Amino acid sequence: MRVVVLGAGIIGTCTAWHLLQRGHEVVLVDRQPDAALETSFANAAQISVSYCEPWANRQAPLKALKWMFDAQAPLLWRPQLDPAQWRWLWRFLLQCNDRAFERNVAQLVALGAYSHATLKQMVADTGIEYQRSQRGIAHVYSDARAFDEAAAAAELMRRHGVQRQVVGRDELLRIEPALSAYAERIVGGTYTPSDEHGDARVFTQALARLCGQRGAQLLFGHAVQRLEVAGGEVQGVHLRCLATGQARALRADAYVVACGSYTTPLLATVGVHVPIYPGKGYSATLALREPARAPQVSMIDDARKIAISRLGDRLRVAGTIELGGFDLRLDTPVARARCHMLLQRIEELFPGVADTRPPQQGGEPQFWCGLRPATPTNIPLIGRLPLQRLWINAGHGTLGWTHGAGSGRALAELISGERPALAMHFVGVDSARGGAPAVRTASRWA
């Protein structure tokens, strides 16, 4: 078949790769001049199967209310005059119970394990280098109560086949000696040796180039103008070249929407409504001043809910979720406060190791923000949409890098008429998704 994939982040590019592997003709489209220049550009870098947990849980509503007026809070809800935000929030609240949490974890971990195995095979097949480290991921706790609760989280992951280990402070320091300066405040941690990290942007751009070498048409710098629909099916997609302004129409046997958070407004133009809402995440990439003292193991700091990964001679720190619409500004008071928190926390954990000086003091931190496309369950939407020839691969939230390789493979299998060896519900294939349809063709979500 001829398949047009809209969006060349980690999700769309992996989808294109696996379609090519199955003999299809592929056109990969993105408005940016290269792959992975939006949400996949500077994420936390973690392949974290052991942390495939949904945001929605029993404690989430109270925490969100408590954090509403804290500009540095891990999850910041900024109410908007936007019905889509309130509909998403209502569906999120319906997932904040133990039964839904357990169900959602099971599907997220299943996709994570499937994706990790797929990524390993892709790396073996392609030889792509992306500053990969297979040293695992450690979760660091400085609060005794939170550490006590970590045992239950680790046991939950072990029930789903992920060997997340609870470790004491001494063992954690043996795993990552770079934490020694912060040792007195550490109460313990968890560690998953099977997790890994690497640069998602470098991987995705290299994979996109390989797609081009294997015959895919790469239409970068092309904005999607509209989907052409007639008789209940998509009959084409209209693009505009951003460099020349020239319009062009593409015809195909299948169309995949993998546009991250922008999937929602694009599909709404053809009457398909999906519960994907943007969660603004931040990162800072810092030069190392003392590489010998820098961490080698990727980690999660529980106190601030941030992830830290070393990428060669740089340190990437990323985290926080801000639910406030399609806002990509880095110069607002809230954005500045969140960026400052990232620098401050690195200096607390690893004093003097990275250049945390702000620009006004001569530092060169590379700040970034991206819109994480989140569903209320955090389970991505993968599968067939109500309009014929139209498919979706979006809604991966903070787990796009963890789930990208497997999501691309799973959708390529579905388009090819295969059933993925994966225990999760697919849009348009399975009827049950948490007791309510995830996709509607009416004007409102369920």
C-alpha cells in the first residue's frame, strides 16, 4: 500500500520505518525542516518501562489542587476558557481510582516491554548510535513516607514482569556514586537495571534518514492544510510547502495521523474527536564542568518529579507537566520559575558538576519546552479511526520515547492486517477501552 504518515517525531518516524519493513510505500510529512524538532527534540531521554505509570491515581486530584498556586509544582493545572481542557479533566478524574490505575498500568507496561524489545531489534538492525546507555534507571527518594510507598509501586511493576528493585541508601550510592554529595538527605531508592536512556532526537533523525535511503519520500517543511474527506473516507491530504508556499495534494491507501498534541485540532476538522490534551514539559541541557563527578546512571528525583540523564558531555534534566493549552513560551513568569527549578535542583543534587549558571551570569543552559500529548488514561491511541483509510498513533504523554518503537511497529502491523502480540486495546480494533469509547465522531467526547 501507499501510506502517508503525518508527523515525523519518534512516533511517526518509527511508524514509517515499520511500514517500510513490511513492503509499503511511505511518505513521511512534517512541518519542521527535519524529524524530531518538536516534542521529541529534548525530552528526558529515558526508556523507562519500569515507570510506565499513569498520571491518574487516587492521590492525583488532591495533589493537583494543592499544587495549583505553585509555579514549580510537578503537575500544574492552569484553568482555561477551553471546553476541551475541562472535558479532558473530567475524563481524567474518572480514572483516579485503584481499579482504573491497575488496568491502565497493565496496558502501559505491556506496551513498554513490547516497545523496548522492538527498539533493541531496531538498534541491532540499523546500528544507529544515539548516546545510548544501558545502565538502568534509579529512583531517588529524600522523603521517608514516599520511600515507604515505593515498595508497593515496585511490587506492582514486578507483578507485570518488570524487575524494579527497592534499594537502601548505601546500595543506591554504590549504583550511582555521583549522588554522594546529596547522600545525607537520601532515604533510599528503587533501581531497574533493564531500563536505559539515550538521545531521542539523534535516534529519530538517523532513523528518518534511513527511511529516506530505503525509499520513503520525506516531505519536511510541509504544513498540513487539511484532510480531504468524501463518502465517509479520507481521499487525500493537502499540504503547503513552507519555503515556497506551493500547495500539493497527496493520495494514498492509508493516512496516519501522528501529530502529537496537534492531532486533536487536525482530526476535529473532519469531525473526529479524540481526548488528547497538551501537557507542557520543560528541560534544560547543561554542559558538564566536572565530567568525572557526573552521574552515569539515569535517574528520577522523586522530590521534584524530574528525570536526569547524561548524554556524553552534557546533562539533560527534564520534567514537570503544565496543563494550560498550546503554550510554548519560555519567557512567562511560570516558565522562568520552572526552568529555574531545574537548574537549582541539579545544583542541589550534584553541586559544581554541571554549568547551572543562568544566561545573565554567563551560563549557557539550553532550555526547551514541548507539548506532551496526553490522554486521560495515558494509554496512547493506536489504530483505525471511524473514517475509512484514516489511522492514529498519538497520545503518548511523557512516554513517547519509551513507547515509540513499539507503537510504530504495532500500527504498521495493524495496517498490514496483522494482530500485534501485545495485550492492549487498539482503537477501531477492540471495543473496550476503560468502559467508554476513546474516539467519537460526534461534537463532544463521552
